[in-house]
Amino acid sequence: MMIRRMLFSLPAFALLVAMLPSIPARADDAASLLAKHKAFVGFTFGDGKIASLSLTQTVTNDKSRKVVTSVHELDAGSVYRADSVDLARKETSYDGFTGNIFWYSNQNGFTVPIIGDPAKLGLAETLFFSDAVATLPWADQPSAQIDGKTYDVERVTQASAFPIDLYVDPATGAYQRAVIDPGGDQEETFDVLGYAVAAPGTKIVSKWKYKDSAFTHELTAIIANAPVTAAEFHPPAQTASWSFSNAGAFPIKITPSRFIISAKVNGVPGKFIFDTGSSGILLSDDFARHAHVIDLGSGEDSGVAGNLKTTTARVSTIDIGGNVLSNVIVSHGGTGIDLDAPDGLLGFDVLAGALVTLDIANSTMQLQDLSTDSSGIAGVRVAADLSQGTPVLPMLLDGVATINALVDSGDPATMLVPTSFIYDHHLRFLRNAAQEITGVGGGYEIDACGSLDSINLGPVAYVHAPICESDSFSGSDGLIGFDFIKGFDRVVFDYPHSMLVFVPAKQ
């Protein structure tokens, strides 16, 4: 779930606007509509009426009416920080902007940069929710209807962000809808459900919902122009830490469906699934008891074996191949997850503070410190979206449609694609037979498996590539799992640079 963001001081924003190509003057109707909008909200971005904002946001499940996430966000000038609490998992994550780079951090303080399309999407959201879009030229688009009412549509562009279509009420100037990257691979739509007073005489968007989402976002508290300090915008302090004593490769086990790592938790040996689809570390209850973890609180997690009642705990040490991760917050819950790896799974925290090489050809793994440079590795380099603590890569299907694929080494699948995505983009999917597979999430219902003409990962094309279609996914989201990953000689996870390197198998 994306969190609304506000960035860019007026000078920084003006510099970006100056970089735009020359755009013809707005038509009179666009100018009139913009005037109505400015009168409606009562401020213009950068005019000083709203110098800072302290916001409390809730994310509510529309079906259960339960608040699932609580967010505190602080905005001032060109920086922001949002602290998001998953109320079921009792887990806090963080994201922000330093003025130069977007970042994501988890509860252990491991911070990674957000680059590429996710950054362009984040900036587009920022331009909208801060109303900086009202300082950009508006270009007329054909009017459109929402629930039988006609809205004027204006397109805004900014060099470092995706374009945005604004659906504007012609009577009041209020925004009703925003479509980011309209018609593009990263298209995102959300409807405005309400405005609220920020500072006296001003209004900001306070309630909204993303298209096809089961959740509603709402600002429940707004404090404008409160004093803020630079320190409040820093990423959280890193509380867990790595000690690297073995720069060499160490053996792992590769079964027909899993990558399995031997590790010691508080000195107790165990076997764990290597799971890039996990935003943290999960131990089984039995193993956590043997390892004498320190419990901190209970919650609920989703992933391996479906939804689990979990307990948050602190672990003194996790030794992987002679390298030690210390003072790390983990979760534990459920029973043995896999017969070959009954003790849990290792995810984001193992990857975020190290350069991790999974050598499939030789059944080894290597953990190296952050001074190690991955730029010289010969392979397919792909920028990863780590904004949720798991790697998501853009993949081009049949040369016509891009899907955002979660790289999930803990799932035995090859590639899963939403059934609707195949039909919407008229992909040439050659079906085999219907079946069901079991993986992270407790089992995905598969409509059919077969192949596509091609799948492109960066510059590399895979012809007649095997995939399965599934109603477990929607929109442009998909998954590549164990079966896809094991087709490479090596995969290097360079999370500190938001980069994955795929080294193809030797022919």
C-alpha cells in the first residue's frame, strides 16, 4: 500500500520545473479551471501557508471495517518521513525522502534506496497530494465521466515523475481522481473521497482509495506549521548489525523446491528456507523456544503456510556461514514449514546489510560486507523495487506488457501472472493443463500453466517461457519463484544499491 507523500521545497521544485521543455500556454478553460481549484483549496504550493505538516493516517479494510495500518507522516520542504505500523503484525516500517533519495527501512533499521520507476511513482504521488500539480501547466484532455458525472481532465507532466491525469470537478475545482502514468506500464489510479482543513482557510486531500484496492486511506489528524527539526526526518537508527568473518562461499542445500540454509540462532543450529519474498525473518515456534528468543509482543503474519499468529521477538545472534547478524528483531509462529527446513525462513534482514551471492551452479552462498563492489559482475543487472522490503522487478511479457514481478525464492513456482492480465493484454498464452501448486501463502489456485512467446528480463529474452496464470494476483502484479531463479548460475542480491544481478547458466 502506497503512503501519501509531500516533497520539494519551492526552490528545489522550481529548479525541476525549469528543466522541463517549453510547453505552450494553457487554454482559457484550463486557466479558469485552475483558478477554481486554487480558490477551493485556499493555497498554492510553496506560498508559505502550509510550511510543514504532521499527519496521522489510517488504512481501513473496507470489508471488516478494521484499521489495519496506522501511519504518522511528517513533511517539511523537500523532505519527509512516514512511520507505518502494521497493526496485525505489530511491526513498524519507515520510508522517506532525504532531498536527494527515496528510502525504505524496516524495524531493524536496515535502510535501502528506492530508485527507478518506484521513485518516479512516489514523486508523482507527492506532486498530487502536496498540490504541486497546481503549479505545473495543465494540458486539456477529453472530459470523462465518473459515476455518471462529467469531469474535466487535465494532464500535468514533470521531468522526474510519471505524467498525471487530474479529474477536476468543473463546478468547484476539486480533484475527484488522479491517474498516474495513464496508459503506461505503471498506471495507478486513486479516487478522492474527501478534503479536510489543514491551516485556516486551506484544504488538503484527506481521504482516498486506490483502484481495485480493498482499503481506504484517511487522515484522522492534521497539524500544520508545527516546528520541526532536521533530525526528525532521518531514517531510524540501525539497531541490528552484521559482523563478517567469512568472505568465502559456504555450502547450502538445493532441493527440488527450496534453497535451504544452515544457520545458528543464539548458538542453536537449524535449517531455514532462503526466502526473498519475506520482509523479515520468521522462526517456527518450536525452534524459537529451543533458541531461547526474547518475546516482545504478539501479532499476525502472512506468507509461508498462510496467515499465522506470530510473536515478535529479539534474537542475540544469527550465525550464517561464519557471519553473524546481532540484536535482530524476528517473528516466530506455526510449526515446521518444510521437511527439509523446519525451523523458519530468512528474508530481508539477511539481504539488506550485505552483498549476498546465491550460487545455484555450485550450491553455495556468500555474504560480503558493503564495501564489496558488485558493478564488475558480468550478468543481467536489474533495478529492484524494495519499497515493501521484498524485491519487485519489471518484466516484459510477449514484448507488449510489463508486469511487476515479486522475486520470491521461497515459492516453488516458475512465474505466476494474473489471469486478467493475460486477457487484458491479449498475450499469446499456450495453455497446458489446470493444476494447483503449494507455495508461500498456503497454496495458489492455478487456472492453467503453459508458456508465452517471450519474457524479457532486462536485455535477455526467454523464448517459449513457462508460466502459470492465477486469480490469486491482480492488476500488473506477478511472481517469479524458485523454478525461475534456479535456471541461473548465480543471482547476486545487492540490496544496498537496490540491484539484482542474474548470471545466466553456461550453455
